[in-house]
Amino acid sequence: MTTLLIDGDGLLYRACKAVEIEEQFGPDHHVLFSSFDDAKDKYTRVLEDMLDTIKHTSYEVYLSGWSNWRHHVLPSYKSNRTDRKPLCYARTKDWLLEEQGAMMEETLEADDLIAINMTTRRDCTVVSQDKDFYSVPGSFIRLQSDMAPEPSVVTQPAAARFNHMLQTISGDRVDGYFGCTGYGPKRSAKFLNDIVKVIEEVQPHEVEDVWYEVERLFAHCGHEEHEAKLNATVAHLMHDDPGVPRPWLMEVEV
């Protein structure tokens, strides 16, 4: 049976945020409070509804570590996310880890742990709201903003490499890295498709030539020499690509 590898960060945040309640005490005092039991119940119901829609019962939940290796590469990574964590977030996360079997590894994002498992195990499908999983070979069910699942998509290695280079050039403002100046997703895709043999694919023997052109593009747009590698490294969800060079990967301490 296929096992679902679930990105639990979004579910956790959504559940804790949903049970926050504001109360007014007297004419001038407002208090925001939350119930741990309500947060647990909300998380469980959201998860069960999603599993029922996907028609699966075998699953694993992954959570991000409290620290993140990408901050050593790019200190501003996700620094634009200034919203506070919801009430009960830390306690509910501990409950998931200690009593519900969720998995976490310090310094790694849930995405990294999932990507590693996604590419080393058979019969598994990723479930997440994060489009970055299109840059990892394997089966992926993307969740819409209301947590409704889209149809599953299987990304082959050549397409995953293309998607990673696409993310490198176009950047991800939500995560705080901005790619190559003047290149959004459409322009980035055109640039890449002009230099690969098969549309929306990067074959193993093309990797180094494609990367050379990406570095030239960054330099042409006025970026410093290291910025192409910085973007490519931060955009990378950790997983192996056996026998294929990775000239874009910076040395990082995890």
C-alpha cells in the first residue's frame, strides 16, 4: 500500500490558528486565548478529512526542526514571514512528536526529510501545499489553500532538475530569496527551454552546460558571482540524484 508522506507544518499551523478566540472583558480589554484540547481536535479532524478525501489510511507526518540549515546559507531566508506562531503551536507540535509519531530532525525542514524519503523509498506519495516538491522526483499530491487535494502528479528526474533550475532563476519571494532580477516563472522557463534538448527537462549530460548558462544569466543581470549558487542551494530540497553532477550546490553544514 502507498504511504502518504505528509507535510505537517501547514496542518499544525492551520489547526492552531483556527482555534484562537478573542474575548472582550469590559469596555477596553480584549484577550486572545486558545485551548490545547481544541487545537488537538482541530488538527485531528483536518487530517482525517484529508485522508478520507485521498482514500488512504497509511501515512507519516513530518515537521520542521526548530532551527534551519538554510539560515546559515542565507540569513534572510523566510525573514519576511513576520506573523507570530499561533497560540498552542509549540505545545501541539510537541504533542505530535511525543504522542502521535510525527517525525522531525533538527536543522532540517519537513520538506527536506520528506524529499529524502520520497527518493529512497518505494510506494510513497508526498502530500503538501508546497510547490517545491515538483523539483523532487516522485509522486506528489499538492493541497490547495483550503487543503483540498489536487490529482497526484509523478515527476521524473529530468523534469525535477528543470523545475529546480526554474525555481533558482525565478526565486521564491515567500521564502525570501529572489532569483535573477527581471526573471519571473514564465521568462525563466523560456530561458531554460531555449537551452535544453527536451522541453521542460534537464538530462544528466546537460546539467553542467545548463548551469554554466544559468551562472552567465545571473552575471549578465548584475548579480555577484556567488548568488546563483546561493539561490540554487536554498531552493534545493535535500535528496540524492545518483551519478548526476551538482555544480550548483554550495557546501553547507547541516
